[in-house]
Amino acid sequence: MTSLSVFVYTKNTDLHVLSAKHAIIHSLGVTSLELLKRYTFWKLTFDQPNEEEAKKAIEKMMASSFYLLNPNKQAYLWSLNSQYFHVMVKRASGHADTLCTLFQKRGYSSLTKIETATVWEIGFSGTQEELCEKVLASTSSSKGLLLNPLFETYSFF
């Protein structure tokens, strides 16, 4: 089995990120935020052991449909810059199983599983604990913004 991760981002200004960054700095008063980027994370698992074939299949999927990304306004990376904090936010439910079945019906029979999440890339001059407390989980009107702990979970990677 081969699992590959793809990080999809907006080519132009991401208005969600622009709003979130403004709110974190000006409304929450977190001046130690230096960078904020948002990605849609896709992890695709294939039966085939060959990583190169799996990469080609993913690139073909992205070129032949708009399900993983819209090439007119989005692009993708295979990995992220390791100098920043990376937070993966997962929702309690999603559409990944349905999407996997759809791709299998389109001829990608070796595809066995799709996982999706939102990934925040955060440049923050503080500790991971401070980042959690001040920026991540919304626990009051003055703390946290990037996820709702009632139906989302997060992890650092």
C-alpha cells in the first residue's frame, strides 16, 4: 500500500486567511503571529506499492476533475515548509468516502481510501502551548479562532 499527501492552496489571496489573520492580530491582540496559510489536505491510499505510479494517478485525478482542486484558482504541494507550525484540523464527518467511491467508479480501482482535513501553516514566535491557547481552539470571544472544538479536532505534525 502507498499513501501520499497533497496540500492544495489558493493561488491568489485567500480571503479566509486574510480575515483570520486580521482578527487574530487586531481582535485577539496576538502580535506574535507572523504568517498564516491555509491548505486543504488530501491523503490518498492506493493498493499499489509503487509511489511514482500513485503520484501519476493523483496528478491525473487532479487534471481530470475539480474534486481535489480547481487548477484555475488552486495549486498543490507534496510537502510543507518545516520551519513553521502545522496544525491539521479534522471535522467529525466528511465526504471523503463518497469521493473515494466516485474515483473508483471512474477507473481508479487501486484507490482504497481518501482522507481530508484543513491544514494551517502558522508562523508564530512563541511556544506550541501559547499557540494553542491564543490562536487555535475557540474557547471564548477573546481566545482562539481557527477551529471549533465542538465538532473539530486538531493535531500538530
